[in-house]
Amino acid sequence: MALLGVECGGLSLRNPILSASGTFGHGLEMQHFAPPRTLGGLVSKTVTLKPRPGNPHPRIAETEAGLLNSIGLENRGIEAYLRDVLPAMAGADCAVVTNIGGEKVEDFAELARILDERSEVDAIEVNLSCPNVQGGKLPFSTDPRVAQSVIASVRATTRKPIFAKLSPNVTDIGEIAKACEAAGADAVTAVNTLLGMSVDWRTGAPGINTVMGGYSGIAIKPVALRCAWQCVRAVKIPVIGCGGIGKASDVLEFLVVGCAAVEVGTSCFSDPSNIARLAGEIEALLDARGIADVRSLIGSLRVPGAPAAACAPTLAGAK
């Protein structure tokens, strides 16, 4: 049987599959569909310092090939997360990653400081797509200098591994990734949702209240793959692929372009048990090809015209 364990950003994962933030609850809500022991890790919904009610409804709209959402980071705040969620996570049989968000740099730093003291948390994922109230509501993810300042502030307040979650809605995602690496990120997650919209031509109404929102699902996989590959080429830290992943072959495609692990999100809405089956399906695919270790696929993309050494696989996402 093929080995599925990987190393990613300071974490040892039993397999390269994590849940994506915002798609699988805060903690163990989905354990009856997908036991934690079937996953490499669980990533929480974004947690903020204070409770947030989220955006007005409608804030989710189904499209031809995915979902459009503008939830507005609805959550009960860090105090409720510490009180009601984390104690149960101590028994989770997988890595626990807490995704954090804020409106200013200081918010991220304070959240990281608080979580640094919690043994239940194995790593912190920084949601750089949050709107920056100090910079005219633009996301922290759109400017390398701003993204760097956020990650640096988090690095200064925690010893835990830091994953910087990046937006695809930028001109050069590689530059953002490099800025996060320079600030002390242990890995980058590529990517968050694409910016999109939907409309009902009969009524003239937009699909969601905010008109524009985050587009996710199978249709964005080619864009997410491109972004992940650009990040792999730009940084030496591991890259976690995210976007449009629903099948075992999707997971392996992200590994081939150089990702050390992946996050599975929108596909969990239509079948929340699917993510639990992926590891077994990956193992079957590798066994059928005579591949003994999933890590041998990482970075094995055959780039036309590139020297053979440039296409050689690298173990555990190390580049």
C-alpha cells in the first residue's frame, strides 16, 4: 500500500488532505460524515476577535459550475471559539488549523497571541482576503507590503506554524507569496475564492446581496492550479493547493505541480463524506501505478523544454 504521509509547514500529516476554511464547520461538526482520522487536518472557519453577524441574505447562490458566496465572515468571535470549540478539538485525531481574520494588522497579531497559548491548535492559517479598514477596504492580500506586515505581526506573537492564505484576485500571486515567506510564513495556501457574480435576468436581481462575492467549485480548478504552480516557483516554503478539488485525481494534480498538501472545500457541500474517501482513492490510484510513496509525485510536473533536473520530484514539498 502506498504511503500517504507528508510534511507541510512544520506539520506531519497522515495524508495530504485538509478541509478548507469555511466549508467544514469550526471543528468537529462534520465528524459523522468524515471522521478526523481519515484526514490530514481540519481547518476552522475564519475566527475574528469580536462576533460578526455576517452579510445580509441572500449570501449564497448556486451557479452552473460552483457556488457564489458572500458570508461576511460570520462567527461568534474568539472567546466563543476558545470556550465552545477548542476543548473538543483536543481529541481530534488529525492536525488542527485555526483560520484567523481581522480588519487591521493588530487584530491578526492579537488572535495569534491568544491562540499561541492553546495546545489544541497545531497551526494558524491567516486569511489575507479580509477587508483592510486601514487601507480603504482593500483585502490584505492585494499588496505585498501589506500582506507582509500582517504575516510579520503574526510571526512576532506566535511560535506555531503560519499558513498564509492567498487570493487569486491579484496581478502577481508569486510576489504576494514571496512577501509572506519573507515575513516568516511556514507555508502558503493557494487559493481563496475568485471574485464573481450572478444575476437573474428576469428580475434584474443579483444572486447575492453584495452583488459580487467569492466564486468556488470545480470550475476554478485550472485557475487554482495555475496560482499554486506560480507560488511553488516563487517560494521555498511548502504550498497548500486549494480550489476546485473534488476527486482523488484532483489532489494528485496539485501535488504534481508542487503542492505539499491540499484543502478540499466546495465539494463538501454536495457530499460531506466525499473528503473522507479521498485518501483511500488516492492510495488505490498510486497502487495501480506502482507508486510507493505519494511524496514522489510532489513537484514532478514535466515542463516542456525544461532540463530534466527541473522536473525532478521533491519530497514533502521541499524545493
